[in-house]
Amino acid sequence: MKTSIFKGSLVLFCVFFSMGLLAENPSSRVHLGVLAWRDAPSLQQGWQTTLQALEEQLPEYHLKVHWLDLQELEQAIAGQELDFVLTNPGHYVDLSSRYLLAPLASLQNPSVDPPQQAIGSVVVALSSRGELNDWQDLRGQRLAAVSPDAFGGFQLVQDALEQADFPWQEELASLQFSGFPMEQLLGWLDAGRVDAVVLRSCLLESLAEAGAVELSAYRVVAEQKQADYPCLHSSRLYPDWPFLRLGSTNPELARQVTLALLSSYPQKGEVDGYQWTAPLSYQPVYELFERLRLGPFADFPKNPVLAFVQQHRYWLLAALLLVLAVFGHDLRAGYLIRKKTQELKAAEITARQKQQEMIHLSRFALMGELTAGLAHELNQPLTAIINYARGSERYLQQPGAQQLPQAQQLQKAMGKIVRQAEQAAATIKNLRSFLRKESPEWQELEPLTLMEEALEFMEAHFRQEAVTVIRDYSSDLPRIRGNPVQLLQILINLLANAVDAMHDNSSAERRLQVGCQLLEGYLEFQVADCGEGLSTEALNHLFTPFFTTKEQGMGLGLKLSLSLATAHQGQLTLENQPQGGVLARLRLPLYTFAAKMRHKPSQ
């Protein structure tokens, strides 16, 4: 610990000598730290009653008093070199935020009532400065105090200035600090170094009673009036000094010291006239420090809103958590409701889709029955057409019939009638097999022959609609394997859709391009028209049963074509072309032969 300030005086020396400090065991010593805010002789005389009471009540202990300034006192507390501390209430509140301190008793002036209003500050100027009456009169003046950390020596006046809305940091010409002892401030004032000084209340009266100053030489700035308070003051009044024990102090020793303090009374003729009472509430000091943002409130913001938040942060945090919990519960409830609603909507949509599927299945079943009956009824007329056509063809081959002018044309027409009728009969046969789920008959097929047969079947329709067919075949195309009737059905359906798509085009713009190419391991048939193309809705429902864009359509052609293509392990796609129109692609897997491929030349 820093070397203590010890200025021997006769009174204190007698006390220490009578206690036998120099000859006793150091372990029985009691260390008391006292804030030295005045000169040592004055302090020793002022605390005489207290020191004598401790000496009398604690004969087995030896009291050692350390007169320390603010910094020295805190250093001694931090080093646990003291058992008890005697300091002003502001210093106690400041220290309490960093160290374990507990008040055992509070100093009480019997002439002050109530005891909670015993300490104040006074700002004095020379009596010749009659213009200095209020806080606002300090504008542009030089002010001096003992220390910015001194409770009665500056902090009370700082609070008074701020409560009066006086911006002292900007308005004062200067603010100087002299350090302890406080009496030297009057020397600064008398010498004209400053215009006003901050003193602890009652100091001026004490110096005047001792004959050191004349009260008439000074005037009080912003003087306050308080009944039953005997001293001049410019600030609010607060409880007097506390006698503190440290957290490391022996509890039994603390109890004996408390009893000694409470049983001490000033003797007749003693100067101080003070006595000790039960600890007072220092809440007003805490409120002062909160306003000034000092001590435990130094980290609090100056803004009142932020200060309120800082002060009540735990309650506000709890309220925020509660609000977040309620908000989270509402979000979760809303989420569950939305989720349930979506599930109900999804279930409704699924049920509607199932209902539509049932309707479609019913339509398919009905269509199957109608198709089976229709196929049976058409089979006989087609057979008759084939027989008549073949009979006519044989008649035209006789020598007598060759003399007819149109014999050859009629013979070709009969041949076409036979082929078309046979194709129709094969289609009906294939449809009846499909409805009976019979396995289709697969053959090795020439792709170009298959495409040309489909074009020949649609030839009359092309002439009727004035459609120009453009062929684009690749050479050296391999054979494929499949059911010729089913593949013809797919190609004819694609050709018919392409012609219908160009119905609104002019005759010159009705161009149909067909192709057959080897591409990416597949044989691809292509049918491209020059129509308007497919809408977004049509693209999304191309293969949906009973969906159609034609006025007289049934919506089954593409669905049936897709089923037939899938049965051949192929792919069927339709897409809009950048230049307009739709491109239909039928991809079929290749069939490999050991012998050399045979090809049919392009037509």
C-alpha cells in the first residue's frame, strides 16, 4: 500500500500511544482508511470522538488510521489492505459498483433534521462580485473545485447546474481542480485566480468559527434555503458519511465496531458534535449518480429513452421475449392453418382429379364398347368394297375391257380403292386387337415406305386443302421393327393435325414438311406445319384425354398416338418452331440386322 499520509498531532499521537500500536502484534491491528478531504490536523480533530470510542470499545485491537485521497483509498481497498473505510456517500456509491462494501453506520449531525439531508455543496464568490447571484451569472466566469470525483466538492454542484439547464461545459470560461485539501480553494479565490469556488457545505462556517476566514467576505451563488439546516448551500442535501466494512472483514470484528460506533456520543466541549446512527438509505445518491451517469451508471447513455431502456433492460427483454413468443405462436398457428387449408385444397383438387379420371375411364369404357360395335359393323362393308374393287380390277384386265378409253385409269383407281379399304380394315382389326389387349404383330419395316404410305393415305385430303408436301429424307436409313398399322396410325394422325393447323393460312402458305432422319441412335420421323403454333395451355395438356383445340375434335388422337409410340419404346413430342408452326417428332429405336440393310430410294 502507498505510504499513508501521517502528520502527527498531539491528539492522534496520544491515541496511538495509548493503544500501544508500536509494541503489539500486527495481526491484531485494525486498519481504517479515511478520505482526507481537509488538512490532517483538522481531520484528526474532527474524528476524535469516533477514534476514542473505537479505542475504548476494542481494547484487544490496535487501530491504525490511514489518511488517503480518493485514488489512494481505492488502491488500498483493491489490495485488501483495509478493514474499514470512512468516506463520503458519493465515493461509497462509486466504490460499491466495483467492491464488496457494506455500511455499518451513518454519521449524524444532531442539529440537522431530517438526517437524510446533511451534506450539500456551496458555490461562493467574493462579496464584491454582486453580479454573481444565480447559475446563469456564471456564464463566462472561472470556476474551481477540489476534484471532479469529489461528492460535496463538485458532483452536487454539477447536478445543480444540469438541473438548471445551464450548459456549464460550454458556458464557463474555465473549470479548474485544485486537489485536496479543500481549504486552499479560498486562497485561489482571494488571490483572484478564479471567480467562484465549490466547497462542501459547513466548511466555510467551520473555518469562520475557527477564525480562519470572515463570512462577510464571501457571497453565495444560487443560495438554497432549507429549514433546520445550519449551513449555507447551493445544492440539494444528501445523507452524511457512511462507515463501511469490506467483504473480507471479520464478521465478529464488524459487529464490535458497529456497537462501538452506535454507543459513541460527543463529550461536552468537543468540537465536532457528531454521532453515529443506524445506516441511512443512500438511494438519493444512487439517483444523483444515475442522472450524472457516474459510478455504476457510467455506461448508461445520456439519451433519456436509451437510459430508460438501459435501466429497465431486463424487464424490457422479458417483455420482448414474451412478445416474440406470442408472435411466434401466432406465426405457427397461421402456418398450421395455411398448411391445413392447402392440404384441404390439395385433397379437394385430388378428389376432383379422381372424379375426372373416373369420368374419363367411363368414357373410355363407353368408347371401347362403341368402337367394338362399330368395328364389327364396318368390317362387312369394307370387305364388300374390297371384293367389288378387286372384281372390277379383274374385269378391266380382260382383253375386251382394254378397249375402253379410261381402262388404265380405272384399273389404277380400283387398285387404290383396294389398298385404302385394306388399310381401313387393318386399322379396324388393329383397334379390335387393342381393345382386346392382344399382342400386336411386329414386322421389319422400311421407314420411307411407311412414311410414303401415310402420305398416300392423306393424298386426297392434301388436294382438298391445297397443301404442298415437302419431303426431306436422309439416305441410308436402317429398318425399324414395329406394327405397321399402329405406326401408320401415329403418322396419319400427325399429318391430319398438321393440315388442320394450316386451315386458316392462305393456299400459298399451306406447306407441310415431312422428314425421316437418323438422329442420336433413333430413327426420327418429322412432321412440321406452318400454322400459328400451340398455346401455353395446349402445350401443357397435349396428351390429356378429351382435351382438344378443334371444334369437332374428341381429344383422343394424340393420347392414343402417345400410347402406341410408348408401346414401340419410342418417344412422341410436339414443340413450337421459332419461325412459326409446330414440329412433331416420332422417335423409334433402331433394329439391327446381320445382313446388309436394304433401302428404298427417296420419292
